[in-house]
Amino acid sequence: MWDEVKAVIESNQSFVISSHVNPDGDSVGSALGVYECLKALGKDAVVAMNDAIPDAYTWLDPDGDILAPASEADMERLGSMDVVVVVDANGWDRLGRLRKPLEDSAASKIVIDHHPYSELIAPTSVIDTKASSTAELVYDLIDSMGAPLTARAADALYTGILTDTVSFRFARSAPCAHITAAKLLTSGVDPSRVYDQVYNQNTGARTRLMGRALSDIRFSGCGRVAWLTVTRSMIEETGALSSDTSGFVDVTMTIAGTEIGIIFVETRDGTVQISLRSRPETDVNQIAVGLGGGGHRNAAGAVFNGTLEQAVETVTAAAVTAL
């Protein structure tokens, strides 16, 4: 399935790799995996993101190779690259400010993703919705290219798998994620180190913000829907960052009887960032799609154009209906 991708890589020299807004472990890990593969093959490559990399993943980029957030000057330069590689995103709109310079460029386009899609955004696409993470697919690409798997790439890809499966809780029924993870461990990845870097490096500000959010947890649908809200004032008063809310929603799913968990985060631009989680039997992707977002059956998200109060009313009602 990689023949077309390999042909594009082999016949070009310069590449820009990007992914969705509000990068997570899979987007960062997959992008760095492709980056390391291309560099090992003697290619010129750069990773550019719309938003800053969350603190949980900055250890993967100690030298600041990733342009995040990419500046206006960066975006002008990126449009001249030979190839645009989009990972872990299934629509140009998911790239934020990077959409226009990358979509409009004359570069060849490659998409590697595991999310459901309504139409292909690039003719050269490898999209496997059965994969638990895009990182799994990137590992397969590196293997099929015969490129060396660097230590950094291995750590990055393991991080992508670990986080997108929520520590292997959503690794699908097929053993692919576990098999790929085992290969990465064989290559030298230290799972304890990766887990510690990703989950055990919280700042005091993030911990305070989480406490504020959890102290006001609400329930709907007779306790089957649990939801958290994070206002701009909460973020500012605790000295935290918007990216610090990553992972908060997962705590809702540790509550007995909860079938759907939601977090609402106010953004600087007046919209509300929504993340949804669910038990295996409940589909929250349909809720996200109805809001113009998307994701997976048990983990999805969307951006709501309206007030926090409107977002809560609309989405909690949709969640109760989905039960």
C-alpha cells in the first residue's frame, strides 16, 4: 500500500510535515517519525504545526526542530517545498493557519491517517481506519522504505501509540498496536521512561487547573454523561496553558456508571474546544461530526462557535440522546 508514497519520496528532495491543530501524542509522534525517516534517507525535511507542542511531548524535540507554532515567515518558506506530508488529519481545515500555504502550494501531497474521512484530500493517501494510531502506519512506512529506525523515531512512534490508545485501552480488537509496540520495545524503547515523560511531568499550574475543573464536575442523563468546563479565567488564574487541559477528559471515564465524558475549554478566539470520550459500546464520533468535527467511535472532538453555556447545552443534550 506504500508504493505510491515511496515513489513520491524517492523522486523528491524537500518535505514539510504537518498535522492537525492542538497537536497530541499521535500527531507529534507520527510527524517526527516521518521526519526522522526522511532525514535518514538524506532528504531535507521540516515539521510545522499551527499550535505549540504540549509540554508532555517537548522531550521528543529537545533541539526545537519542530516549528510550533509556525510563524508567518515559516509559512512563506514552507510553500516552496517539493512535498507536503499531512499526518493524523483528514481535512485541510484541520491544519489551521497552515492550511492555505500548504494546500495552495504546487507541492505533491501525501496523507497518512487513521481517521474516518468523507473524501480524500490528496491523491497519494494511505488511510487505514482499522489502525489504532497513525504512528502504527508510520512505523510500517519506515519499515517498507528500508530506512533505519532511529532512537528518536522509535520513542516518538511509541508515544503516538501509547497516547492515542489511551495506554492501550482503545487498541482495537486486532493485535496490530501491540505488535508494533513490541517491535519498538525490541528496538530499544524504554516504556517506563516514555510513560514517565508523557504522564508524570505535570506542572503545578496544570495540576491546579485540573483540580479546579474536577471540583466542578457535572452530570447529565442520570449520571451517564459526565462533563467538565474550563474557562479562560480558570486558565489565567492558575497560570496554566490551554494545552494543559489535554487528558483531563479521560478522568471522566474513570467514574463508575459514566458512558460519555466531555470537556469544554474556552479559547482565546471566543470558540469552545470540545473533547469527547465513551465506553466501547457508545459512539461519540457521531456527536462530533454533527458539530463539524470528528475522530473515532470512542474519542472525538470539535470546535463550537458560540458561548460556553451554549456549547454545554447543545453538546450535553446530544450526548444524552446518543445513549
